[in-house]
Amino acid sequence: MNTLKSLYRLLSRKRLRKIEVLSDEAGKSSSQALKFYRLLSQANIETDDDLAMALFGKKPDDQFRMLKKRVKALMMNNAFFLDMEKTGFPPRLKKMHECSRNLHVVKMLIFTGNIKGALEIAEATLPAALKFELWNEAIPLLGYLKSIASSQHDRKKYKNYVLLLENAMNAQQADYRADILKTDLELDMRTPGAVPSAQSEKALKSAGIIEESLKHQKTFHSNYIYLLLKKYAFTLADEYDAASVAIKEMQGLFESRPTFVSPEHWSDLYSSKLYVALYQADYALARSAAKKGIAITPKDGMMWFVFHRYYFLVLMHAEDYKEALNINNEILNHPDLKNQIEANKEEWQIYSGYGHLAQNIFLHGSSQNKLRIHKLLNEIIIYRNNKEGLHVAVLVLEVLYYLMNKELSKITDRIEAFRQYKKRNLKIAETTRVRVFIDLLILAEKNSFNKEKTAKSSIGLLKQLREIPRGPQGNIENIEIIPFERLWPWVVDQLV
């Protein structure tokens, strides 16, 4: 009752009347705000101009801007009063919302002099904040509880809260340090020209720092980052069996502490499983991971497109070309594809070209496939000029298209482009398979595209190609959309 009395004095009837929410029962005064709010869900509303025209039939003016400001305030207010039991949010997020809300109430009660009510709510909230490792909520609560215990001359409670506060602050610092190490590595990984072997060493070193910290502060978040960095280290070093072990450990962590796990955690896990399984040629596991990842990922999110990208590659390498082309068509017709960056959109165009190529080569497709590939090749700009990423895949697609059309003279130009690329851009240790495939194409040209001569003289190189692993990292998604050893027999068959 003391808490309820304290809350009543804090709110009072006058203050309570000022709380506005967005709902059908909000009254006539809120009808325009409610209409504004509902329009935000429509796909055709992308700008302030779109919204103003839908509401008032004119471009944004002062009336629109005032309404926008009011709706934003209402939405912020509604976010604070979310019914977390009906939202489908994971348990830890629900507890974070509850503890954050309670912390706010504790602050307000303290600032208005209601120490007794603040103490009761803080003591009731603290166990959940500590259990769920909600340091941003637990540390301020412990600070207030420590101060109250001090003011009440309760030495026993004071010492206990000091100890808990020190532990919480150390744990928060450990999680913060783990985040910094992870972010620093991921920024390095996105830097053009970064060396995978150096990144792998850095990932292992960072994992070692966190591992030492885990001996003292074994938080869920630090443990997760530790396993994530190990996975990065092994995939960057093309050690996919070791990466698979790290991923299994990560899954074990999730299963042992399910209340801490968010959909984003599972998304990371399934994307890691998918990627590693693809390079291990475990296509059944890769398909399963792709389907699970797609099922839990919002359709308008970036990860939804990432899962489909790797699912397409899995299907291509598993020789399920028909389903791969279905996936590609689904993406090309997806309304949110236009919101992706241009390079990502062009990437799907290149994949589409390979899908139609595979259908023509392996499924005896029609001449319509040739026309589609020709159209796609004319639309590729970014990766034709950019010597990284899918540049080699574009060159290979062009050669295969010319072979399909028996335009052997045009292949000579592409062979020269391959020669220059091999000389200037390829790193010997990282792209051996690409070098061997380029050597095979050069060999075909040296033999004047003669089928018998090329078939006989390419036996050694083809054997070498088959013995080289599918790595390194990035090779499949950027270069070998279809494995080279599967393409070569068809290439020879197209020669004269």
C-alpha cells in the first residue's frame, strides 16, 4: 500500500489526465494523429511529402509539422507503456523494459521525496536486473539502494550493495570491452584490401583477451562475443571444421540460457551455420540453417536478403538449379529490393544470370534464357568496373554466354581481361582455384578453341582444380557461383 500511495501522489489526477495514448478510444481530438500513425504502415508512404499529401492533400506545412511532432511524442509515450506480455518479445527484453520502467519510477519517487516507495520498488526490481545482467538498470538501482542504506545507517545493507555494485560495474566493463573488440574487428573486416590472415590473428588475440576476462566475469554477452570472435578467426583462416565447433559451442550457450537469447542471436547462429556448411559442402545442414534463418527474420530486413543470398548459393552448389532460380525470382520481385544499395541489387542480377545459365546448361533451357543473360550483362555496371567482389564472376559469365552463342572471337577479348586480372589483382595464396580456371580458359584459346586438343591438354589442370578446396573465404559467393570443375566439361563441349 505504501508504494501505491507514493505512486498516487506522484501521478495525481491532474498529471494523469495529461497522459495521451494512440488508440481508437482516444477521442475526437486524436483522430488526425491516429490517421497519421496508421499511414506510416503503408508501403507507398516513404517521405514527408507522401504523408502530407495523404492527410491534407498538399505539401508539408506548419500544420503538418505540428501534427508530426505530436504523433512522435505520442509514439514515444506509447513505447513506454507497451504491454510486453502480448508483443512476442524475448524474455530478457521484457525484463529490460520492466526494469527500465521501474527505474524511472524509482528516480521520480526519490526526486519527489518519496524514499520509502522508491526503496520498495528498487528492492523488488533489483533481483531481475541482476539475474538478466541488465547492467544499465542494475547499476543505478544499486547506487540508489546504497545511498538509501547509508542515509538509514544500515551498515550491513550498505556493504552488501557496495559489493554488488562493484561486481555489476566490473561485469559491465567486461561486456563493454568485448563489444569494442568485436566492433573493431568487424570494421577491419569491412575495410577494402584487408588481409584475412591478419584479421584471423587479430580475432584470436581478441578472443584470448575475453577468455581471460571470463575467468572473473562470466556474463552471457561476453561469452557470446568470445565464441563469435573464435568463429570469425577460424572462417577467416578457412578452418571450417574448427569454425563449426565454435558454432556448436555458441548453440550450447543459447540452449543453456534461453531467456537471454534474442531473435538476432539465433539469426547470427543460423547465418554462421549456413556459411560454414556451404564451404564444407554439407548442403543438407546449409539448407536447414537457411530455412530456419529465413523463418525468424523480418521480410523487410537486411538479414532476410542475406539468408536468401546464401540459400541461393547452396542450391546452386547442390545442383538444385530450378529452386535456385525460383529463389532468385522471388528476390528480384520483392518490393523491398529497391531499398537495398545498388551493389546488392546488381549482385542479384548477376546471380540471376547464373541461374538462367545453369538452367540452359544443365536443364536444357530455351533460347529465352540466352536473351535474359544478354540483357543482364548489359545492365551490370558496378561489378564490371570494380576489380573486387563479383568482378571475376561477371567475366566468367560473359565467357560462358559467348560460348553458348558460339561467339568464340569475343571470348579472346575476355581471355585478355582475365590475363590482366590474374596479373594485377589475384593473390596467389588466396585464389588458387580462380588461377587454375583462368589457366584452363587460356589453354582453350592457345588450342584455337579446339575441343579434342583442349580436352586432352587440360586433364592435369582439371585434376589440380578438383583437388583444391572450395575456399578461401568469399570465394563461393563472389566468384564460384557454379563450381568451376562442374562448368569445365560443358566449356570443352562448346568448343569446335
